[in-house]
Amino acid sequence: MRNARGGNLPNVQKFAIDCERFGAQGITVHPRPDERHIRYSDVFLLKDIVKTELNIEGYPGKDFLNLVLEVKPQQVTLVPDSPEVITSNAGWDTITHQSFLKEIIDELKRAGIRTSIFIDTDVRMIEYAKKTGTDRVELYTEAYAKQFPIHQQKAIEPYIKAAQTAQNLQLEVNAGHDLNLENLKFFKESISFLKEVSIGHALISDALYFGIENTIQLYLKQLQS
């Protein structure tokens, strides 16, 4: 939502309020160190504006942790992004980073914040995610989105297995990345116990054609059982 020229156009706070008014069930923000997606100052302003659920996503560096511990959103989604990547492009290696993640998650839980770990469909990574103490995993769905136009069933199979593994471990399941109006309904129908999807790029792209109110309604229809 931010532009490189500075200023307050578009107004992120008004946009969040309008998205909720149009039916959005939560607001996700990803404050990166360079603030190219959203500014840290915006997150503080959203704290008391968002009435549904605020999910703050990011790499758990010092500044990010200070931010979320002060804002105390309903959920924090931990992603392994280094500062130079354009967008999230891999899930956590929960075996290598188990101790690191557990320490972070323990701190967030003491603050009363639900946690989710951004993760690939590798069953072992999900099993080790359980050991970190996280409440949820967010399945990284880029591979699904790429395969979906070619072979829907092959695209969804690893996600069904991963989601079932998580459910068996009593981990709740979120999903996100490249989900859109073409592939979202099939994903939701295939994983009925899905808790949440985060959609940013596709939603804003569709809004250029349909308008944000219509776009939100179109996405909500894809998620109806």
C-alpha cells in the first residue's frame, strides 16, 4: 500500500478500516526493515483501529520483536526472510532453527500473542515446528499456485498431507502466498479445517479492476463452504 514518494497517499489506516467494513476478517501487515511494504509507525496506528484481527508478519529481529511486543497483535507470523529478498520465498528450517524459534515463541506467548510459523510442506519441518511451541503453521503456497493450472490434484496433494500432519500434531493451519481467485476455492475445499489465508498481492491486483469492496466480496465467496 505504500509508495516510494512518501506522504500518506494511500492512507493505510483508512484502507484498513474500509477493508474491515467491506468484509475482511483480519488485517495482515509485513513491516520489513526498509519499510517498503508498510512503515513501523503505521503498525502502531493500526493497533487501536483494527477491530477484527491484526496479524503482524516478519523476521524476528530485534526491532520487529520490540514492535510486536509493544503492539501485541492477536497473531505474529514468523517468516525467515532476509532483508534483501523481495518477498517470502521459503519456509523455516525448523530443525536448524528450532532453539532460536522456541526462544522467540516463548517470549511471544508470555505476552499473550498467538504464533504461526511460515513453513513448506516438508512433513519433518512440520513435526519440528511442533517442538518450537508454535500455535499454528502457515503453509507456503507458491508451489501450489504454480502447479495448479497444470494439474490441480498434484498441486494440492503435498498440502493435504502437510495440513493433516499439522492437525494430527494439534497445530492449527494457515496458508498464504500467491493464492488468488482462480486457485483459492479448490485449496479451501481440499483442506476444510483451514483457519486463515493471507492474501495481499493478488487482492490489490484484482482491486485495480474490480474495486476493493467487490474484490473482498469475491474472495469471501471463494472461502464459503
